Amino acid sequence: MDALAWLIPAALALGGVGLLAFMWSLRSGQYDDLDGAAQRILTDDDDRPA
């Protein structure tokens, strides 16, 4: 039973940290251009001379 006294607050704290990290990523614009990354993989960046 002593383990639950430590594990429940630890789980809530880790969940809160994860939520804060997700909110930070939303505010910093990490998810603004979802289609750009999908299209960028299709372009050929091998413009280097042989």
C-alpha cells in the first residue's frame, strides 16, 4: 500500500509534465504545417553534381 502512495502522485506528475510538453509544442507551432512535411519527402534534393 505504501507503493501506491508514491506511484499515484508520480503518475499524475508525469502526466502533467506530458500535458505541459504537448501544450508547449502546440503554442510553438510544431503542428502548423502538417502537409509541408508530407510533400517535402516527395521532392528530390539530389541537385549535387556527379
